[in-house]
Amino acid sequence: MVEYSEKLARQVESYLKSQEWKYDFDTEDGVFRFGMNLENKMHSCKMNIVVGSAIITSYAVSHIGADADSMAQAANYLTRANYGLKLGNFELDVRDGEVRYKSALFCGDDVPALKVVERVVDVSFQMMQAYGDGLLSVIFSGADPAQEIAKIED
């Protein structure tokens, strides 16, 4: 069992309910889980919102990961995507190829307003939406990571 703030968990839950999203909450680990539809070739991602004792962390997890053949190019793409990002970062698990976007909010003893919770949650899936097609092109078509990033950021 992980220690988490019940006040923060209630606020995250209030936000999720305000959006009328269906979710599961693991009371032992303090993790909210649900799916999010995307407007790209990925179509959807998994969302995990981890509530800690003073931090809320939002993860948008791709259903598609890198395999051994595409791992280096996926890492190249995600490193290029990460450069200059201010509200989080992409992560690549080199053990299994999982790709996710992480954003976090340090709350301390404060309970953030719902609008602030919304920002930390939304940025995760919005970044997966923005960069997802390029990631898929790199993984499945061997596209050049630099060119795919240029398509998004130019």
C-alpha cells in the first residue's frame, strides 16, 4: 500500500466527475485509471493519474510501444520531442518499449483548484495526441525522427 493524500485524491476525483469520465480508482496505490480518445492514428491512450502525498502525476500511456528494431529510432524521436517542453516529458521504457507522457504538479499541503488539476491531466493526453502520429511513423514505417518532429513543430 502506497501513502497518498486523500484530499488530493478527492480533488482529482472531483475533476474526473466534472468531465463525466468513467474511471477506476485503486485505493491501495492511489491511482486513477481510464482511457482517453485521441484524434490521431493512435485513436486512444491509457491514462494513469498517480496521487502521492504532495504530488499529482498524470501519465498518458501509448497502447503501441517500440520493439527492439525500432527502439533506437523511437528514443531519438522522443528525445527530439522532449527538447524545449516545459510542462512534462515523454518517457521510453527501454525494457519493454512502453511510451508515455508525464506531467506533474507539486501541491505541497495545498489542494489545487479544479482548473489546475485539469491542466496537469489534459497536457498529458494532448501531447500524446500531438506527437502520436509521428511516433507511429517512426516505429512502423522507419520514418526519420527529425523530419517527423519538424512536421509537428514547424
